[in-house]
Amino acid sequence: MIFDSHAHYNSEAFDQDREEVLASMAPAGVSRIMNVAAEMDSIDQIIELTEKYPYIYGALGIHPSECQPLTNEYLDYIKKEILAHDKIRALGEIGLDYHWPDPTKEVQKKWFDAQLDMAKELNMPVIIHSRDACKDTMNILSAHKDITGIIHCFSYTKETALQYVDMGYVIGVGGVVTFKNASKLKEAVKALPLDKIVLETDCPYMAPTPYRGERNDSRYISLVIDEIASLKGIDREEVEETCYKTTCKVYNLPE
Ligand SMILES: [Zn+2]
């Protein structure tokens, strides 16, 4: 059983064949999917998908690159929606992305902070997006105690990965681990305890080799499992089962 801990099936990349793609998940062994919000206008569609498909759960939150138009009123709206829907199991994706100049670091930090406060108030796990912002992300998360969740699409060193594990977080690993030049992530995967890793696609992005650059979907997680199994020298069944259990635990779902 595979749990895709991070997907974006609301993306327009799936507009032509969303039902077909989602119908093909169970036969491929994908039994649960966490569909994650990024933009303000994705919130309603995320909720709709959880209502339509029994195996799809949702996370609501605003991505750092999308946080410029955010307001406190809109955060209140998100809070209400989280409280009203039992299948919304996390707050995300939230964080810092310094790869792009906009929004400014100050704006990103302000809304990251505010959304972490909301996670604590609601006692919800968080899904963290952090790109080119290792130090600030660590500082801000360290300042917010009693919050856990997933460091998604992890891109830093193995030392940083282990530090997050010490803080109670687990590490999201997806298609990038199959890339030839991803030696840093491969080292982190080797160093991490298996039960601190969760599998993810970030689809439609981040398709694993040999599909790199194409549209990704949760069926390709099989290739990520193979890579992790080979890096750790264990059976793929062990990877699949352990990551499934960890993901259920993080999102407070029964196995
Ligand atoms: Zn994502």
C-alpha cells in the first residue's frame, strides 16, 4: 500500500483526464493521497476532491510564493474550512522560497509565522516547503515548539535532515531521489531512519527518472520506493509499508 503524502491533483495539468488518472491509483497499489493546497484559489477545489474520492485527503495553506495577496480575513476563512472538514488533515504547504525574489523575504516570513501559529492553535501537522531558505526555515520552526509535520521535497544536507528528525519532523522524499545528480538527497536518505521518511510525488511536478520532465502522478512513486530500497539495501516491501505507516501517523489517520 502506497500513501502519496504530497500531491496536487487540483492542478490544471489534470483537467483533461483527472478521473481516469485517479481511477488508476488503486490497481497500482496507491491507496491514499494527500492533496495539498498552494494558492488561495485552490482551497475550494481541494475540499471538493476530498468529498469526491474516499482515498483523497486534503491540506489547506498558502505557499510562500503565493502569499503576497494573503490577509488575516483569508486565514480565518481557511481556519473555518479546516474545522468544518474532517478529511482536511494538515496545514500546508507553507514555508519559505527564496529562489524567486517575490514576495519579499519579510512578507514570506510574516505569513509563514502566522500559519504556524494557526497550526498550533488547531493542533494540526504542517507541510513545509523550503527552497534556498535553509537557515531561516530552521530558525522559524525552532521558534515554534510543539508543532510537527513533514519537510516536503527535502533539498538540504543530511545533517539538517537529522536535525529536523530530532525536532519531531519527518522528511518527504520524491522523484528527485532518482536523479543522477541528487547525491546530497541520496546521502540524506541513507542517513535517515526509514521510519522518518514519507513518500511523495509533488505531482504534476518532479517526475522520477526515466520520466523526468513529464507529468508526474502517484503511480510513479514505485520508482522512488525502488531507489530508497536500493540506497538502504533493504526490500521494497519494507520501504512501502514503513513509509505508509509513518504517513498515517503524521496525518493522524488509522492505518
Ligand atoms: Zn507541492
